[in-house]
Amino acid sequence: MTRKFFTATVAISLMVLASSWLQTTNAIMFDLHAQTPSDAVPFCISHYVDEETQVVVKVKASSGPHQKISVEVTDDGIHQNQLWKKDNLADEQKGAFLNKEAGNIFACFTNVLSDGYKADARYFRSIELDFDIGSETIDYTKLAEKERLKPMELELRKLENLVQDIIENMEHLQAREIKMRNTNESTNERVKWFSSLTMVVLVTLGLWQIFYLKRFFRKKRLID
């Protein structure tokens, strides 16, 4: 009994460590160089999100003189709907929203210099961007207080939500695979019919050329 309990505890601990590692690998860090207002071009990073999925965008910007950073999060729809926007970023900021349609969301950053300053390599700010999606957006501290969960129960709840996210991702990948396979089969079928039609046209054209040339040469009395 003790051995089974120890094995189960070790397994749960390893899964918790794995889930924690997966959640900490979503952050992206980069340096954003400053530009003049007239030459400012947004720098965008995309992330795919399923439909009806809760998303929390975390942005942390380092300090830097004479620079103003703005971030705007939009979807990839025709109208590029604005999901979240924050001007003059400082320290850490969070934006939460519900992504209604499956597709990529874009986090676009601009770093603009104050008036009178020119772009220079020394003017930049470090950005840390993190997307929390699905179960990652849950505040487990509040959940534990609300439902009075014990530490082990809380970890099991985290694992349950993580497994649910993995299952949903696998189902989404399977659906995309089926869609792509159907598209490939449909394309192959069309190519097959097009190839057959091309062969028929070429054979018909060849026979017509033989008949025409034979008739032409007979008319010119070059052949019997």
C-alpha cells in the first residue's frame, strides 16, 4: 500500500513539474528598438487560439528614456477586430479577453521616440510577452480558497485542466488533419480527371492532325 502511494505521489509530482515547465515556456523575450513617429512600423507576434477560448496577454517592458511603447492585440479576421490595447507600457500589464473565432491573434508593438530624438542603437527596450490560454488563465489561488481545496486536490485540478487542454488540442489537430486529407483527396481526384481529359484532347488532336495532313497531301498529290 505504501509503495503504491509513493509511486502515485511521484507520478503526480512529475506531471505537476511537467505542466509547470510547459506553462513557463510560453514567454517570448525580445528587444524592441525605438523609431521616430513618422517611421514607426509595428512589430507583431502571432499565436493560434481556438474558438471560445479565454486568453490573458501578459506584457512586461523594461525602462528606457525618451521612449513610448504601445501594444495592440487583434484577430486575423477581415476587419482585424481589436481585442486589447495599451499605450505607454510600463512594468507589467495584463489584458484578458475571450477569443470567439478560431484563428491567429496578433500582438503588435511600437516603440516611438519622443519629439526631437533620432533613432539610435542605444534606444531600445526589452519586452517579455506571455500568452496564457485556456486553463492557464485560471487563478488557482482564488479557486482553492473558493472551493477549499487541499494542496493535492489543487494539483489534481491543475492536471485535469491541463489534460483537458491537451485533449482539445489533439481533437483540433485531428479535425485539421481530416480537413487537409479531404482537400488532398479532392485535389487528387480533380487532377486525375484533368489528366484524363488532357490525354483525350491530345489523342483527339493527334488523330485530327493525321487525318488533316493525309487529306492535305492527297490533295496535293504527294501521296496516293
